[in-house]
Amino acid sequence: MIAPRAHIAALSPYPLAQLHPRAGKPLIPLAQNESLRPPSPAALQAAAQTLQTGHLYPDPDCTALRQALADLHSVAMESILCGAGSMELIAALAQTFAGPRRAVLAPAHAYPFFRTAAYLAGAPFETASEENGRVSVDALLAAAGPNTGLVFVANPGNPTGTLISRAELARLREGLPKTVLLVIDEAYGEFADHIDAPLFDLVARGDTVVLRSFSKAYGLAGFRVGWGVFPPKIAQDLRKVILPNNVTAASQAAAHGAVLDQAYMRQTCALTIALREDLRQRLRAVGFTVGESFTNFLLIDFQTEGHARSANETLLAEGIILRPQGGVGLHASLRVTVGEAKALDHVARVLSGWHKETPQ
Ligand SMILES: *Cc1c(COP(=O)(O)O)cnc(C)c1O
């Protein structure tokens, strides 16, 4: 029998959202934190222009895109690396800096792909407890040991939606040994940029990476583009691991067009935040527990796992797909992406009805 390597055989396939439509109901997918509106027209136009040269390989260095990002964020272009989604960068970071004797550490309810990336690298995955759904720097520092190679923190967090301050992250960095690489995943950073400045300046220390994505605020999930700010030496090592020509020409062009249209992205964030706060208020008004969010989703906490399952069944019967969070230990929670107003209205109505009919 042909068997895969043991650490691959032990893995389950990465759990993606279950997007199966129910008979007769239009599908309302709110499970993947996609943007509530299509890409910027500037992004689409730029991508369309690349189709005629589809017989040519893309620019392996993503030069125009990296230059635009460097200009926008006032960082050196040499420190920027792009990936086919930030997931590619996360996987490459784990492959490069984690392994059997170099564990990956993350908060208890962290983005589940951190775990997958650790296991793909054959590395142990360890977690530190959180405090009221927020990353606890003290718990991370206490959990980091001599075998820790890599610490992943998503800020704002997914699925918690919570944010910790720049000062707290700087304290985490200060407290970790210099031999530990800290990766701060800011996939939702654009939704919180008005609260705290981005953390790109921490990268100059040489032991910290900050990741961003085009999948959320920029609305380019289908194009698969992520990027990050890296110490030059770490970027060089990662480039040995990442596949050459990883970001397609159309994707580079779309992302470049999107970066140049900041007004559109900012408007998406403002729209999203307004709808998010409206939904949160409506759900809280009928008795749901919905924590504060700094992202394009909300986390609804139910009394019990059974309540969450029952509510999810009711939503599924209406074609509404949310994301259960048992995979990260939040068995009584459902995550809802902030989609279009009409979809959220439907969610609020269905959940209110469920709440009325269900003993709490
Ligand atoms: C969505 C998400 C990503 C994945 O982003 P891609 O760029 O689409 O690969 C990474 N990190 C977190 C925390 C996310 O929620």
C-alpha cells in the first residue's frame, strides 16, 4: 500500500464552509467573511487588461503591486512579499520556521489555519488561554518555552473579532525570546486601522512579521492575494519555499488596482461597520450575546452547544449559512459574516423567531 508521510496521514482536510443549498431556498452564504460587495471597478479593469497576455508568466516579484503597497504604507518595498492568499504565506512561514522540535504557539481560539500550517510542517501546535475572548499576552508569554519556534496572533482575531492594542503586541514581542518568530496576522487590519496604527514598524526588529490580505476589506477573495512585511532575511528564506509565480498576473493587477482605489476600500469598511453595528444591536435587543467586533463578522454566543446547533439548523432551513466554531473550541458560537443589508435583515428575522420559540 502507498501511504503518505505520517504527519500528513494524521491530518484532516482543512474544514471549509459547508455551502450546500437547501431545496427551494436561495443560498445566503455568510460563512467565509467575504466582502459584502464586488471588487473596485479599478481592480476589475486592471485584471481584465492582463487576459491578452495570459500566455506569459506573471512578474515573479509582483513589482508594481509591492511598490504600490510600499508607497501606501511607507515601508520599504524590499520588505514586502506577496502570496497566493495570506494562507500561502502562513503555510510557508510554518514550513520554514517550525518543525518537530520547534512548536507553533497561538491563542486558544485562533484562526484554525495556524494549526493546519503547524501540522503540515510536522510541528507541535500549542495554545495559550484567552481572556474574555481576547488574546492574553500574559498567557502567551507563560506558554512560550524553549521549544517554541513560531507564535501566530491574528489581530483583530478570527473568529473572536476582538482587538488588542499595539502596546500589548509590543509587550508580547518584548517578552518573547529573540529566537521566536512572531507573526501578527492582520487579515482584518483595514477594519481597525482607525483605532490603532498598523504594526509594520515592529518588523524592523528582525524577529516579527505582519501579514495582510486582499480577501477581506479589498474584496478580492477569489483572486487569492495576500502580502506581508518581513525582515529581509526572513523574506529571502521564505522565497525558497513559496512557489515561483505564485500570484497570477490577473491577481497582481486586480490587487494593484484595488490599492490605488483606497476610497473604494475605505467605503467598503465604512459600509461594513455600519451594517455590523446595526445587526449587533438588533440581535442584542432580542436577547442574544454578541461581542464587540473589529472585523467584517460577528460572533454570536449561545447558552449551550445545543442552542447553537438548533439555531444553525433553523438558519440552514432558510438557506442561511453561518460558520459553527466547534473547531476552535467555541462549541456554543456561530460566526456571521457582515453581508448585504438584505441578507442580514433575513438573519436577524430568522434568529429573532428562533429565540422567541426556544426556551433559553
Ligand atoms: C481570511 C483569513 C486569512 C486568509 O486570507 P487569504 O488571504 O484569503 O488567504 C488569514 N488570516 C485570517 C485570520 C483570516 O481570517
